[in-house]
Amino acid sequence: MITALRGMKDILPPRSELFELIANTCEQVAKKYGYQAIQTPHLEATSLFRRSVGESSDIVGKEMYEFKDKGGNDVCLRPEGTAGVVRAFIEAKLDRAGGVHRWCYTGSMFRYERPQRGRLREFHQFGIECFNEPSVYEDASVIMIAYEILKSLGIKTKLKLNSLGSSDDMAAYKTKLLSFINANESQICPDCQRRKDTNPIRVLDCKVEKCQQIYANAPLISDSLGDEARGDFNKLCQILNDNKIEFELDFRLVRGLDYYCKTAFEFVSDEIGAQSAVAGGGRYDRLVEYLGGKASYGVGFAMGIERIMEILSSRDAPAQPKGIYLGALDDENVNYLFSLANSLRQAGFVVELEYKSKKLAKHLQTANAKGFLWVGCIGENELANETIWLKNLKLGVEKTPKISELIKELNDE
Ligand code: HAM
């Protein structure tokens, strides 16, 4: 038997309904803030991610699905959404046209990681990106969108917030951090010794406990912020406080991708084991220029849909019964029910029609097992009297209304 690849999962019903619910909630919330849905390709030039996410990141260094296509081009499956969206923004010349653009997307991302709970090799993100808006109010809106999505899905998380400063602030910080790392070089792990040369801030993400103990005394980026970044960060904290969004300052939060500056944030949950981040994002004001466009501001976040599914499916929320199951008691009535099903669907009802005639008890059993709210059956008598035998499975009430009254009956529930 050929099975799905390791770390790649089918999403079948009823989980697919949960996926849909999450994706729809994300889009509905983002649209209220003026975000419009876009699509970009799954396959992009590898250089796009090398330049944006950064050579020093684990994503580019270890996790990309990279290969040569039949034309000899170096391509890879997108490990994240932002870089492709920025490329599309530049390619459509919107960096030159000016104006604020707010976009959102839902789709597969690919990272060759070691699969475990909440960590897949193909996973789905919902993400938003806003271009050309320097105001810190947009940073607050971006955070509030993620907050509102998680709240409407009933997910409890902690919001962690940091500022990574301007490029000058970051350069000054890296110098300080590097001298700290050099002073402790003999005690840190080989990965950190490599990170120190590629991008020293990556050491702060190291999961090795010994390294973590050492970095507990490392200098903090918050001590290297210039006036502008500090002012924006204070303002952002104030807006969040004013709007009752709780957060924790985490001066060690540096994010795993290189393109961020100023605002950086993550929503974490303790319901998915070690994979605690359900969403992450921040500002990336240098990225458009870095990818060859005209300097334009950028801010956004992405949320892991499977991680949210993991949290929601570990709770046993009873499925809401829905729609109507129709069944015929005699073969001759199937044709009649087929037309009835069609007119109910036109009226907006979810209808499942059993094409085989069966005894009433069998139809009831199937409708119950499938979680329908209503079951409607037609036999010889009902056909002759233009009625339908109808049962509300939630209330246990049975009736035999006229067919002409059926829609009203279903709507009255
Ligand atoms: P990220 O933090 O790499 O950010 O990913 C965002 C979210 O994707 C994570 O918080 C997590 O929920 C989910 N995720 C990441 N890796 C996996 C995995 N292997 N399996 C399951 N879920 C995963 C970004 O991707 C940035 N592009 C976010 C962004 C948008 N920043 C600005 N705009």
C-alpha cells in the first residue's frame, strides 16, 4: 500500500469541517479589518527564501524542500508565506504605486522538520500582510486580529511581545551579544558556535539547556533600542493596554526568521506540548527593499491551522446536529424524493438523500449516526396524501406535515 509521506496528513471529515471552521473564522475576522484574500504559488525560486528568511535560520539552513526542476531551476516548496507575498507585491509594482495594501491567505507550507504532535512537514497557515503602513496602530491591529480569531475559537493563549529595534539598533545589539558569546564560547553547543558566525541572535533560540542557562545572562535587545523603536514599542504597549489585550514582555523573543525589525510577537499555548506557538509575526520594514522593491513598510503574522485543530479536537465539543436526511420506504418514491431534495437545497437546507429504499427504522438509524437534525421519509401513504413523515431527532418529535408546509416546518425549529 502506498501511504502518505511522513509528516504529511490527510484531513478527512469530520476534521475537515474543523479546518474549514478555523479558516473561515480567520478570514472573516481579517476582512473586518480590511484585509483581502490573495493566492500565491506553492513553488518559488529558492533564492527568495534564502534572501528573506535568511541563511542562518533553521528554516533555510535545514528544513527546505529544495530541488532542481526539469529546466534546471533551483526551486523550493514555500516554507512560509511572507516571502512569496512580498515578491508578488513587488512584481505587481505596488511598491511603486504606493497606497496601503492589506492581504490575507490560507495555504500549505512545507518544512522538513522531525514530525511530532503539532509539527508537520506539510502544514497550513492563515496569514496576513499589510504593506506601506508605518503606523504602530497597524501593528496593534495585526495583533488584535490574531487575538480576536483565537478568542472567537475559544482558545486560551499567552501573547509574548518584544521589539527588535531598527537595523542600527540590531547591529549595535549583535556586537554586544557577540562579545558575550565569545566570552562564553567554550561552553556553548556546536550549533551555537556556528550560529555565532552566521547570525548571533539565532543563539537565543537554542533549545540546549546548558546554552539557555548561559544566555540567561546575555545582554537584552531592549537595552539597545534607539528612540524611535522605543517610542513605537511604548505606544504599542499602551494601545494594547487601552484595548484590554493582555501581553507579556519577552525580551528574548527573536523569532526564527531574519526579516523582522521593531515589533515581534507570538501567541503561545500550553495545550500542544513542546510546539507552543500557535501564531507569530511582526514588522518587516526592510524586506521589500531587500527583495529588490522600493522601500515599503510591512507587518503581519501567520497562524498554524493544525496547531489550532490539535487544541480544539482535544476538547469534546458535541457536534451540532444539522440538515435533513431523506429516505424512501419504496423504490418508486426515490425519484420524487430526489426532486424534493433539490428544492430543499435551493431553499438553503443541507440535505442527504438515501438512494436505496429501506425500512423506517433503518433510515432513522443512519440519520442518527450521521448526526442529522431531521429525518424525512415517504412511503405509499405519504405520497398519496402529499405529506411527509418527519422527525426532529434532537427533540424526538414526530409529525406528518403537508409537503407544501415542509420548509416552514423546518424553519420553525
Ligand atoms: P512562523 O513563526 O515560522 O512565522 O510560523 C507561524 C506559525 O506556523 C507558527 O506559530 C505555528 O503555529 C505554525 N507552524 C510553523 N511550523 C509548523 C510546523 N512544522 N507544523 C505545524 N505548524 C507549524 C512565519 O511563517 C511568518 N511568515 C509569519 C509572518 C507573517 N510574519 C509576518 N508576516
